[in-house]
Amino acid sequence: MILPPGTILQQMYFKERLRALPTGRFVEVGAGQGIVSRTLLDLGWTGTAYDLNGESLAIAAQINRPAVAAGRFDVMERNWFDAAPAAPVDLIVSCMVLEHMSDADESRYFEQCKSALRPGGRGVLFVPGDPRHWGIEDEIAGHFRRYTFEGLRRRIEEHGLTVRHLAGLTFPVSNLLYPLSEYLVRRAERNKMRLAMAERTRLSGNRAVPFKTTFPALLRLVLNETLLYPFHVLQKLSARNERSLVVYAEFATPI
């Protein structure tokens, strides 16, 4: 699987942050095709992925099949909000999920994190940033909002959680590619605008937009962590830039 450049940069940042944490059990909410789960599993974590899209979850199980076979990873086609209570976990992560939730469900998400995480457990969020860049991709994916740094901090802290880290990611790569991205999405997916919001959200995990989410095999030569490393350094240097199109947050439950 060849990942988009922005996704590669996000996962590079995530891996660096994870190295400071002891491994344990995780839950990924809205796992899509299991890219984030794969990052965690590769670093020794065990966990469960929740999503409402069975097609995406089948891909998640396939790309993580060694962990599935070893009993280290499960996929669940159900709403995490309705999952039966289980033992508290060490980490809850959601990548491009919170923006799909109404205000009420967003609050419910944070409250459920408080009960599902062990004391001092960590939550990680990737959300779309900079509301000035609202565009066709937000519309077809069923987004309710894009986030500012302080807006996301406020929403987290309103629920008695502590923000441990906040950063903008993928700047300037995603910003430079934004006009092309909007064009490609509009050309390939504009018909999704006819769908209900819930259906747009459900389908957002398995998209096929040429040169946006799918790439010719030859591009593997440039779309990899080695070639993108200079841009990873650049995104870290730009972590406080409010124009970043992705906001990354870590929060913790009270000890």
C-alpha cells in the first residue's frame, strides 16, 4: 500500500512521539484501513480497531494479518460508543475522526475516553486544521468542522482532560498540494455531495482518488519515509504554524 505524503508525515511524527511511551493496549476509534493501528502494532502494542465500514476493516485486518494471527489485534465493525465496557486501555487514538462528530457526539467521545482509559492513560487525536481551508474534501467526507489549536485545546480541557502536547503537522507539504487535492477530489468524488452526512462519514475510510489516495507503483520510489524525511524535519520546525492542515493532540486522564 502506497500512502499519501501527508499520511506518511503524520505517521513519522506519531512514531517519534510513541517511542517515549511504554507499550500497552490501545483502541483505535474510526480505524479505516488500519494504518495507524499498523504503526502501533509494529512498535509492539496490542489492541482493537473499531469502524462502521466493513470494507475498510477487511483491509485493516489484511495489512495487519500477522498481528491478527498472533492474537494481538482485533477489528470490530461496530460503533465504539456502543461497545461493551472492557478493561481500561493505555491509549485511545483517532485519526481524522473527531471532525465527523456532531457537537454532542464530540462531547460523548471525550467522556468515553475518560472512562475507557486507565488513570494517566493517553489519548491521541489527528484532526483537520485551519478552518480557512474548508473545502470540497470536508464536504464529501461529512465533516462538521476543522480545528484551530486553541479550539481543540478548549474542547479537550472542557471535559477534565489535560492536554500534554499540541502540534501542527504536514506544513508546508499539504498546503502546497491543497489546490491539486481539491481539484482531484472534486473531479472524482463530487457525487458524494448527494449522500447523507452519516453515509459520507462511513465511506470516508475507503476512498479511491487517483494521485490523492491511490498511486502508481512507480511512485513508491518517492512516497516513502526516507525521501520524505527532510519534510518531516520541516513539519517539526513548523509545529506551531496555525496554517497547518493537520492538528495533532495528546491528552491524558487524571492520575
